Amino acid sequence: MTDTSPLAADLAPRILAGDRRALARAVTLVESTRPDHRADATALTEALRGHGRQALRIGLSGTPGVGKSTFIEAFGMALVEAGLRVAVLAVDPSSSRSGGSILGDKTRMDRLAREPSAFIRPSPSSTHLGGVTRRTREAVALCEAAGFDVVLIETVGVGQSETMVAQMCDIFVLLLAPAGGDELQGVKRGIMEMADLILVNKSDGDLKPAATRTVADYAGALRLLRKRPQDPDGFPKALPVSAVTGDGIAGAWGDMQALARWRRDHGWWDRARATQAAHWFEAEVREGLLARLKRDPEVRRAMEDRAEDVAAGRVTPDAAAAEMLEWLKA
Amino acid sequence: MTDTSPLAADLAPRILAGDRRALARAVTLVESTRPDHRADATALTEALRGHGRQALRIGLSGTPGVGKSTFIEAFGMALVEAGLRVAVLAVDPSSSRSGGSILGDKTRMDRLAREPSAFIRPSPSSTHLGGVTRRTREAVALCEAAGFDVVLIETVGVGQSETMVAQMCDIFVLLLAPAGGDELQGVKRGIMEMADLILVNKSDGDLKPAATRTVADYAGALRLLRKRPQDPDGFPKALPVSAVTGDGIAGAWGDMQALARWRRDHGWWDRARATQAAHWFEAEVREGLLARLKRDPEVRRAMEDRAEDVAAGRVTPDAAAAEMLEWLKA
């Protein structure tokens, strides 16, 4: 495949050698929507497929204000100090609205950003969750090809981005701030059900008692959820951490490793990755079918003509749609 | 078209004559997903197109607990007593989960349900918003063909159902309960921006002062929103109502009529309906394309084969998707 893409042929071996500049270039490539870039990106991911190894993919979700950047800095540094290579990717479908990415916070992770064995990549600006999704999946694959041990995929606690991130991760972590017991309901049940680990941050100083209470509340709530087959005893669990003092970070990492090991040993890791891959295949086909409606000039013209008839009341939306679907089949 | 559907040929004239039993039968037909029923439904909507007249379509959104059933009963009775025919359709994509429709509450509207000039239809059970959408649009068209003056489309305040309902209505009403000022933020900005009228219910007895404050809060919030071209001066507006005492109901109806008249006179009514029709055409085409993936046996087999290859790691999700899209084109 790389025959047709000199760029992919140049980047692939460099990425496999762990070259961060080549990796950054490749991520930029997969973020692009230009057709020639897309072709290069496809050639590149195809060239890298099967090379490199599986990283531990950790999804991290938390609303603004829970201290996510500080946590990632502390957590990432702990991994780096343990001799691991760690990549951080951000997913924030809303970031284009605020004009900047959450990891424009790269500055708020200045220690980690300066580590040679770390790679930090802010969220691409796109209003389109489908686009962000594909780019993130490809970026994860690139990081794995580049030999990273851990890929941390960060997302803000809004909308569908958690579900999307959970469907590309081996472990899903929910980061929360200490709160009164009645705020527990603020976390959507759907998100709690995805969590493997709930970490209550800011468990230090004055907030420590509140954090302890919050951990107990969530531990109680987790026990009420149905037991999932992919969980060993004791999981999902809630733990206090402090990104500032570092308390609990090592323990949380130990739990993530234990969970990952158990899932590998019991077949859940491979099964989950296979299911995820099939899911993304289907999502891509759907996305591609819909994209054709917008991109193919002939299809667009046919759509516009019929939309006009519909707007003028000459035909019902449904009859026009049925006609259009026939046209597309032919 | 009705040549091919004896059922449609039978129902069409009866519906046009305002026969409620025929209407109920037709709504059941459009709710069905059976292919033969779909064909009948299409023939029927096509036969009825251009007949009947435009009803005033009012979307009504409100979370459980705001007294929606009681409000609809009071509002509907006021319309009936003014000599109008009113249809009530419920849209609740979540209702299949709880096992029952919100308008299983037909019993909670027992006066309205017994009126010969009223038609009440609970939400169909479907987990699929696309299906609920099509059925609701077709049911609205049926009610218009049956000569109803007002079609009230009720939805619960969750997820995407408001947006969907707003896109098939002439006027969108948000029903709220009295609340402390700090709860204002609980209403999503997106929903507020769709509202033409915010009604604060339960403005009676002990809750009256709280309702008055809530109205003032929302009136203030509405003033902060950008002025929309489709609004005359003074709209969108917030008003107190009481479904129990009837206070404010006549005034709210007067405001809805004034708004509808202004929009008709200034071209916004027709423009909105044309835009909505074009929107639903496009939505139907998208929906139909995706449905083909699931229904066409040959397509399904091709999808399953590739999904297996993807799950086994023999090909990336994206390469398999690209191949599948080529296959679909051929």
C-alpha cells in the first residue's frame, strides 16, 4: 500500500523506531480531511498494522474543574519514572466552540511535556464527532506502532464523547472531585456503568474528609450496579487520589495493571478489542455512506433537486426519500 | 397510488371526513414496521397529501413532574370549548424502557379523552428515535387530513426528542414548574433557544409566589438570547399558568394565536414548513441508507464477513469500511 504513498513509506519506519517528530507529523496527517492526506493516512495505518504492540489504552473522563490536567501530569510522570513510555491524546468535540483545545493545557503539564518518553497531543478542532473519532482511533494506532506502553485518552464529561472513548479503550477511568453526597446523582448513570475505576481527586488538605465521603458514596453506588463478566472481584472500584501530593496515584496504577492482567488472562482483553474493531468498522461504513450524500456532486445535485420539490410541497418528504434511495441503488 | 392499496383507498376518504376510528387505524398503520403496512402507510399519506388543511402544530416539552398531563387536559378542554378540534400525540423515545407510554395517562386526561372533537394518541413503543420520528410526522399529517385545528405534540424533556419535535412544529412551548432561581440553569440552553413560549405551571396556592419569581427569571434569561427574525416583538415570552385553576390558559392560547398569525403574515410559517420538509427528506434518506445495511440480506452478509475479518485483526476497521463502501457502490 505504501507504494502509492511516499510520505507513508517515509514515516512508517520512523514511527516504528519511536521517533516522536514522525509520530507528531503522522497525527497531523490523520487529523486532516484533505483527500490526499486521507489517502496517505490510510496507507500509513495499513503499513503499520500488525507492527508495534498493544499499549494499555486508558480512557479518562472528567468534567472541567476536577483537576484533570494536574492528574494527568502526576499520573504520567509516575509512569515515566517507572520506565514506561506514555502518550496522552485529548478528545473534546466541544473544543472548537471555545476556540481552543483542553490540552492547550500542554502548558499545564509542563513537566510531562518535557519528558522524552512522553507524547502529548491536544484535541483537534472539529465540530464533527465522527471526524474526531476516526482521528483519535488512528492516533491511538500510531502511538501503539511507535511503541508507547500506555495511551491515555482524555475526554471531557459531556455528550457522547465518553461512550466513544470507552469503545476504544481497555480501561475506562472516571475522575471526580469531592462533593456532597447529594451531588452523586450529577454523574450520569450511563457513565458510571462504563467506569472500571472511579478516582476522587483532591483528596488532600481541607478537602480530604469530603473526598473520603465521596469515595464511600461512589463505592456504595458501584455495588448497586450489576456485576459485569469482564470484572474481577473488587472491580469496578472507587479510590481517593491527590494529583497535588501524589497520594493514591501509585495504588490506582497498580489497580489498573491488575485489572488489565486479569482481563488478558481471562480472554476479555482480546474479546473487547475484537468487538471494538467490529464496532468501528460498522461506524465507518455508516459514516462513509452518509458522507457520500454530501460529497459526491451528482448525488448532491439529485438531493438538492428533490429537497426543492419537497420544500415546495410537490411531494412528501417520505416519497422523495424513497425515490432518492432507489436512485442511489441504481 | 391507492390503486395498489385497498386499505389506503378505504381509509383515505373516511379520514378526510374526520372519522376518528379511521384515523386511529391509520396511526396504528404508520406505527407499524411491517413492510406491507409501510407500503399501505406510504400509499395513504400520498393519497392524503394536499387534502385537508394545515393545523396549528404545537410542540410541548416538559420534564416529568411539571404537570404536563393536567396542563394538556386543561389546555385541550379550553380549545374544545372554543369550538376547535384538537389532537394530542405523544413522543417519548424512552417510553419503551419503562414499559408504558406517558400518555397511558390517557386516563389522566379523562375529560379530554371523552370529547368527540379530541383525539389522544399515546407514544408508540420503540427504542429507535428514527422510527418514532417518522411515525409522528405521518401521524401529524393524518391529523391534519382529518381536519384537526390544533395538533399538540408532547415530548419529555430528554435527549434529542425536543429538537425532533421542534422541527415538526409551528410553535414550541416549554412547560416548567416553579423553582428557585438557581435551578434556572437546569434547563438546557439549547432547549430554551427553541422555545417560543415558556409556561410556568402550578401558579396557584402556595406555589404562586415561586411561580411568579420563576417567570421573572426566565423572562430575564429570554431577553439575553439573540433576537430571532421569526419572532414578533415580545416573543419569546414567559408566562405563569395553572392547569388546576385554569388561570393563564386563555392568555397563553391568545399568545400562541397571535404568534402564529404574525408568522403567517410575515412568511415565516411557510418558510419554516418548507425548511422542515426538506430537513425530513434528508433525514429519511440518511435513515434509509443505514437501514439497508441492516435489512438487505446480501448487504448484511457482506458486512458480517468483513466484521469478522476486522475482529480477527486481518484488516483494519477503516480499510474494511473503505472496501465495503466500494462494494455498495458497485
